[in-house]
Amino acid sequence: MRNSWLQGARGVFKRNLYRFACTDFLSDTENGVLIEDFFHEMIYIERRRSERSKKPFALALVDVSGLHYGAGAKDAVRSAAHALKASVRETDAIGWYRHNMLLGVIFTGIGACDEPALKDKVERAVREAVSPEGSGPERNALVTFHIFPEEKADAIDLTLYPELEKKKTPSRVYLAFKRVIDVIGALFAILLFSPFFILIPLLIRLSSKGPVLFRQKRIGRLGRPFTFLKFRSMHIGNDEKVHMEYVRKLILEEKAYKGSPGVYKIMDDPRITRIGRLLRKTSLDELPQFINVLKGDMSLVGPRPPIPYELESYDSWHRRRYLEPKPGITGLWQVEGRSRTTFNEMVRMDIRYLQEKSLWFDIKLIVKTPWALITSRGAY
């Protein structure tokens, strides 16, 4: 009951902000536009709604920065805002994407055929309002369109995720302390496990041909690729199609591995060497990732970084696990789930970590990790 009341109060507050929020250029207009922070929040909320409803939305951005100069600048920006408001539905939202530079419109629940018509309507409305007589390039307002969800999971349009690039003070402090813990923890771990950094390469060399380290392209925060390091546990020259097909079925069908009810990992993979099986069972093959942590590609705690071909099977809501956080060596899934959980359950654990993230939560997961390694529950 209390949550419903809070949600209702928040909705009223937002509607009033939408009506009365003002900017330098639109302070005297009736029913102004959303201020930047709240417009960004509306984009975030619309992404969550789109993930559930499976209905895409469009974000139109109108660059009014070139309208701020010369005579009639204030009227030009006001005209652009009025034109946008007149061309949208009541269910659409208008606000500052970037204060006094980019006006934005969120078109909710659009269809595949709606994009060209919407784009033409916005461009025509702004053009006619700002430059009714074609008064020169200084009166041009560039319009761009961005559709969520993006057509491909590996082609992320960061314009649709403005909150990820904003550096708010609490987040900045948290990230600074998290980075300090990462560096200290990684250096301590490399020192602690230094005998293994000598022994494991020798065992790998003696047991099979090929390099000691396995390097693989993985996807990090904001969809940026990086080189992921592990001790090699497989024979060289193996076919990736085995794992690609397994991953596709795991994500799309949530199938446990054949003959292994409740286990969501390949158990009898012929590509793995004898030493590799031991390394995987004990997670010692992950030790080189402390180097990734020192380089800043990874954190001690966070979701596991996906392989690029995994993204082909991702649903839109799955993307949160690699867009928002820096990937980690350990995390909620590694401590509580591992190979005993479905893919969707793993993603929900990653999202839970994002919602509850704090330095204390990170420390608790780090403390729990040794026991998860000792018991080897869910490790194969």
C-alpha cells in the first residue's frame, strides 16, 4: 500500500515538473519541457517498459544549439519547442536531452513502419517553425532519430543510455573506492597465487601444445570490447561451433546440458585437456584475469563478460548485464548460482547486483568467493 502511494505521489510530481519545469529559453512558456535529469529518467523508464512490452520506442533529438545566436534566438528556440509539442501525442514526452542544446521527444510504442513518418513530421514541424522563410543556415535545426531496442545487441546506441555517461557525485565516489579495492585486491591476489603463476604454465606446456594464455575478445562496460585472459584449458585449433550452438540453446531455449538435468554447462567437452579440467574445476584458469583488473578492463566484482557471438541471442533486457557495470571475476552468480542456474536466472542475479551495488556488497561477495571455489559447486 505504501509503495503504491509513493508511486502515485511520484507520478503527480513528475507531471507537475513536466508542466512547470523551466529553462533559460522556455521559462515563460506554458507547459514547458522536462528538465534534463528528469528527461533522462523518462528515457530509462521507457527502456524498462519497452523491454517488458516488446514494443519499441523512438527518441528524436533536435539540435537547437545553432538557434541561440543572433536576433530572435529566444523566439526561435521557443518556436521549435512549440512545434514539437504540437506534433506529438499526449503519451509522448518532451524535454531537454542536453540543456539549451538538444531538445528531445520520446515517441512511445511505435511500429516498424512509423519511424520514417515520425522523422518526416518532426523535421517538417521544426523546419517550418524555426525557418518559415528559409532564413539561412543559422536557423537550421538538425534532427536525429534513435530506436530502442537497437537492431543488433552488439551495435549499442549510447544516445539511448544517457544516465550511463553522467558522472553523479555518489557514483563517482563509489567508483573511485571500488577502483582502489580492485587494484589492491588484484595485486594481493597475484602475490598470493604467485606459485600458481609459475606451476600452471609448466603443467600446460607439459600436457599439450600451444600458448599458456588463452586470449579472447569479450564485451565490457558500455559494449566496449577488450582482450580477456585465462590460462589455456583447451586443445588448440578447436571448433567454436560447439560452444556457439550450446550458448544459443542455453539463451533461447534455457535447456540444461543433455543428460545432465539442472546443469547448464557443457560437462564432457572434448576440447578440454586433462589439466584443463582440473583448472576449470578449481577456477584456477581464471587467475590471469587479475591482470585484466589491473588494466581497468574488469573489476574484482561484477557480471561475467559475454563473448560477442552470445549477443546475437540476447533479448533487450539481457543487455543491462554488460552495459551498466564493469565485468568482474566474481559476483552474485559465481557465489550463488554458477552452472546450476538458467541463463535468465543468471541475468536476474546480475541485475540484482546492479540494484544493490555498494562497497559493502562487493566485500561480502569477495569474502564468500573462496568457499564457492573450495566446494566447487556448479563448477565443471
